[in-house]
Amino acid sequence: MRYDAVVIGAGMSGLAAGIRLAQAQKRVVVLERHSLWGGLNSFYKRAGRRFETGLHALTNYVPRGTPGVPLTRILRQLRIPYEALRLAPQKGSQTAVRLGSEILRLEYSNDFARMQGSVARLFPAEVVGFERMVAALPGYDYADAQALAVGARQRLGEFIRDPLLVQLLMIAPLFYGSPTEHDMSWAEFGVLFRSIHLEGMARPEGGIRGLLEVLLERYSKEGGELRMRCGVRSIRHERGRVLGVQLDDGSELETDQVFSSAGLVETRALCGMERAHDEADVGRLSFVEVCCVLDSLPETLGHDATIVFFSDGLPLRYQQPPDFVEPRCGVLTCPSNYLTTSPPQEGLMRLTCPARHASWVGLEPHEYAAQKERAVEAMLDSARIFAFDPRPHTLYRDAFTPRTIEHFTGHRGGAVYGSPRKSRDGRTELEGLSLIGTDQGLVGVVGTLLSGIGIVNQTMLRPTGGPR
């Protein structure tokens, strides 16, 4: 069977790529190994309740019709009305650091003036430097080679003298998208700071499933084909050119163009083109997450922040920990603390902390369960510090580890933000094979949607004879 294009993975980038191809009247199929779509941003059921993975917030939130911004461009390209997303803005979020007996909280919302005011209260001597930093932020296109080559900490230090403020400004961008430990490029910082702080955060009213259903409906209406439980065993190629894919069941699909969201190292493996340095290209950042279903809404328990990025002491330990989990830093989210029109009947707290993949693999079932319980308890001790202790109010809880992430995404090492080596233009060694998604270089829901759209536009939908 022959297709104009084959897309590997029904995550955000794969679905966006499929929509764009189908809109252009291409015969396209999206292949997904698992029974649920979404990739890193998916959902599952336990005890009759639906839990989400990946999505803490949809960044880049702007009001309907705001020109020249990523969300508006995505919706226009995919022909999805703004209202279909049913976005509920955040109430307000924090970056919190405990220093001795004091907790310092940098506050922000979708009104940037709130962050400016928080900086002015906490660091009055840094107001001018902070404003200069914001004005100097690089844009979204990653075109500035110098911004990609210099570290964010170094550049922040050129504007801001207080190292504590530098640390506070780094925490949210690191946790929301850095594939490297401790630091990121100035270009990556610019994208994430703009996405989180200059634009804002929201949540689809239907959660991640609601957003995925919007994408699936659009893809279906455009005539695209989706195959679930249909994994790719290998990418066939000859003389540097893609010929098609072989599926897990041994059957083959012919195509001249493959878009892979499997990841850099994983896509090389599908091509049989593994390299000696592949291990160095495997991402090191993975996480343990626990979801606690509560008998009360967090707001009634005295906690009204939407998201809290936290660090118990400094320096921030955004790194692969030496053991199973690093509970002293992470992301704490309460989905009911968005400005939703339909508040849930049960409360929910999600807590996510860095983890070491190698520690979790190979454990026997009883060891795995016991270690997961110990990790979760240590993480909830941090929740008690920076928000409230959910344990007395917990009706049910579930947790997943790097081993779970690797199993359901196929990303080696359970790497949530992919490889530290990115292919910004999506190019690979093979003609007709393009990377989309995290290892193309854009992260988060909006980023990966843009990735799928952008790489399809520049490969198959560009004007005839134009440069790739």
C-alpha cells in the first residue's frame, strides 16, 4: 500500500503534521503503537477516574485573535476555531524557594504586570535590569546562532546582579522544557519565558483528552487515516532515500516521505543507523509523578495557586538525581485552580519531580512497588512545605515513573524532553525522513503542534522549487 506520507506517532506533533498533510490532499496515515493517542500528553483511567500525563498547562495562552503569536498561528494553520479549545486561564502561579525558614515566592499570572510587581517587591534594586532582560529576549524562530550558543544563566547575569533572582527566573523554564541539566541556551530560555510569562498559561476545559479530540476530529474531517496498535518496526531506505516502513506485523507501507516523532536516537534505530555516540544523545531528564484525588478542592484547603515550581534550597537540583527521585524540587499543579466554568467535584493535586531512569529499570515487581511508594512519600513531604499536605484528604492516588514513560512513549531513558541534540530544521541523514516533535526542538503542547505544522510546511507544502 502506498502513501504520500507516513507519520510515526499520534502525539501532538504527529496529529498536527497529519492534519496539514490531509488538508493539502495528501494520502497520509498516522501510525501509533499504543491504544491511546497523545504520546507524552495523553490520559489513562484508574479506579473509574481519568488521569492526565504531560499537560500541566497549555503555555502561550493569549486572548482570541491576538496577532503574530504561536497559538493564533496554530489555530489558523489547522483551521480550528479558538472556541473549540475551551481554554480556562490560570488564576496565578508561583516559583517558590525555601531558604532556611523562609519561603520566597515569585508570583505571576497571565497579566505580566503581576510578575513585574512581584520582582519589584522582592528585588527592588533589580527592576531596571529585569526590564532590560525582558526587552532583550530572543524570539521564537531559533534563527540566532549566538543565542543558541550561549547559556541562559550567563546572559541573565549580564542584566541581573542578584544571583537569587537569576535562580528564580530559571526554575520554571527549566522544568517546562529543558533537555539539559542545570542550564539551557539563551534561545531556549527566550522561547520558554515568552511562552510562560509574556503570554501565559491555560488549560482546556476538557483536559488533554478534550484537546486531543479536537485534533482527531479535524484530522478525520480532512480525510486522514489513523491506525492504532500499529507500531513501526523499521524505516526502509536505500541509497540515502526513504522507501517506506515495515510494521510490527511484518507488512510494509510504501512512501517517499516519513515524519517521525519517535525521537532522534529512536528514529536512527528504526533506520538501522545506530551510532557510537547514541548513548550521549539519549536525554537524561525523566520524572516521577503522583496524582492525588482529594475530598476537597485545593482552594478550600487554603491553596489557590495554579502551578508552583519549587526548590527546597538552592542551588536548584534540576538534574538526573543519584538515586530514584529528587523530591526537593519539582512542579506542583492543581487543575481546579484554573478559571474554569465547570469546577470538578473532586480536587486533584499533581506532583512531578526529577528521577533517574536507570534506578527504576530491572526492579522486580515487589521492589518496584515498594520503591515507588517511598518516592511518592518523599515527594508529598515537599507538597506539605510549598502548598499543603494532601495525604489526609486523599481518596485515591496513582503514580508513574521513568519506566512507565519509556514503555508508553518509546523514548529511551524515559526522556520527557528528548535528546540534548536537536534537529532544528527536522533534517536527518536520509532524504525523505524528517524529525518532528521534541527532538526537532520545540516542546510543550503548543511547541510540538508548531513542530508538526512547520516541518510539513517546509518539506511537502513549500512552493515547487523553493528551498527546503
